[in-house]
Amino acid sequence: MLENFKQEQENFYRVITTAISSGRISHAYFIEDNGYLKTKDLIFSFVKYIISQKMDPQNNDVTLDSIFHLIDEGVYDDVKMIEPDGQWIKKEQLLSLQIAFQTKSLHHLPRIYVIFQADKLNRSAANSILKFLEEPEDDIIAILVAHNRYQMLPTILSRCQIYSLENHETTVFDGMESWMDGVMDFCYFIDTKKIDTIAYYNSIFSNVKSRDDWNQVLSLIFHVYEALFENHLGQVLPPIFQTYERQVRELFKNNDTIELGRKMKIVLQAMDRLKVNANQNLLLDYLVIRLCGGVYD
């Protein structure tokens, strides 16, 4: 049960249990898991906790244990779990969910749907879920889960209660030391050399060869900007940044939260281009020009 996560996710546990036990259950939650390794277990426990708080003790038709067993088996009609079908979550999956939830709960309990990897909603699926969130029914609760909030549409986030999990096991920078020198130099050059960074990126990333390598590099660039953004909001920078004092100082001088948010969005767009087999040199040109404020068709 959710009690099992009281120590590892103390803030989430305290805020959620206080709100729900007071009757303040939101119609939509966004859970930013930050790579937490037990996210699925926590979400299942969260779902069960909501149901347990809404269960009428006088209801003799069903027991919590029997409902929990059905949830664990994936056959409880009032709880739906959605994950990407291939690379993306598709509109058809959301339409099937909406059809399934047109009927009322047999046990007069909340109907709950969970979308794992919610950042993988394709455009039509995102529009579909947005309509679902805009017109919530009293007994339908959405739980959207993704590694970080910045890959989600702001219009979706604005309709959710947002919670961020703590990751005690690892950070996104662990094991990435071989790329960090180049990534930090790249971010530093963007702010100091501007468009001339194009002349340097081949030497900065001389050891980056494969498409998977480039995906790792782009992901790290995103997470550097993300860490700086969160530091502006009061969070501590990961220890690895202590190695790059000169670069970090320059990045802070040139980037407020608005600029960092803009840059994160551009890097995510570059990662999308990489997925569709974009030429890697042209991709770096695109990234540099956009980060420096230019337009690239």
C-alpha cells in the first residue's frame, strides 16, 4: 500500500494523504517520476489508496481485497492502465478508454485511468485527452505519469495537480560522464560564441558517432538546462556540476527561467527530429541556430 512509500517519497505521501483524507481529490494528477525505479508500484498503490478512501464501509457487495486483486491482475473494469502502443500512445487508445468509461461504476467507486509515459501521447491523442480533462466527470480520475513535466503540453499540465517524485537511486547524469565535457562546453559556447558554435561542434563531439550516442547527448543537453531551471526555483544542482564551475557561472548569467524553458523546448524538438532520421550535421546546425534565437525551416 501507499504506506510503503512513506519514507522514500515522504513529501508526495504527506501531501497526497492529507489532501485525499480531507476529501480533496483532484480529477487529474500529473506525476513527474524523475526516473524513480518504483514508479509503477507507487502508482498502483496510489490508485488503491484513492479507492480505499472512497469505499463505503457499509458496502457488502465487494471487499477492498477483492478489488485490489482484480487491479493487480489487470481485470478491474474501473481502473485502466495505458502505455505506448509501439512508439506512441495513439488516439484510438484514448477513444477506447472514453467508451469504456461511459458506463457507471458497478460499486459506486471512482473510475481511474493511468497513462504511463504520457509524454508519448501523439498529437491527436494529446488533443483527445485534453478534451477528456476539460470536461471531467465527478467520478473519473486521471493519473498521467512521465519522467519530467517539460515534455508535456502546458495545456494538459494546467489541468492537473502536479507532483514530483524523488529519485534516491540515481540521477540522469550518472554514467554519462564521458559526454558531459562536450555537453557543458556546447552549452557554454552557445552563450559565449553564439552562432559560431557551429564551427566548434565537430571537435566538441568528436567521440559521438551513432544515432544512439546523439540521442544521449541531446538528452544530456536538455537535462543540463533542466537542472539549471530547477536550481533557479530552489533545488540543488547535482554534484557533477561542481566540476564545471566556469561554465555553470556563465550559464546562470545568461539564462533566466524563461530562456531555459525556451531552450529545453528547442532541444526536445531536436530530439524529435532525430527520431525521424534527420541528418545529424544538419540537426546540429538546426539546434545551434534555434538556441541562439535564429529561425530554421
